[in-house]
Amino acid sequence: MSGNSTEQMIVTLLAEGNPVWYVAAMVNRRSHDVYLVGKAAGYPDRTKLRRAVLARGQGRRLAA
């Protein structure tokens, strides 16, 4: 799993409302690392996280 896909998974899991410690366990990373990735995407604001996930999904469809 590449770093980019791991970061996308982190953002998706956080947007679903999962706590940082749970996401860290799922992706086998430290909680602090997960928090930093989430913060860059708008964590703890779940609306911003959902928009980031949605924008990523729309970007894929536009590129295809």
C-alpha cells in the first residue's frame, strides 16, 4: 500500500467518524501521524474531511 493510498484511507476513516486511535490501528501507524494527516485534510471538522473525500472521488472521475 503506497503512502498516498494510506493517507486517503486515513482521511476516509476519519470522515466516517472513527477516532484517531482506531484509524491508527487500522493503518498500522502512530496516532500522531494519523492526526497530522487528518489535520492537513481538515480534521476535526468532519464536513471538511467529507469534502476532501468527495473532491478526491470527483478528481478521479474527471481524470478517467
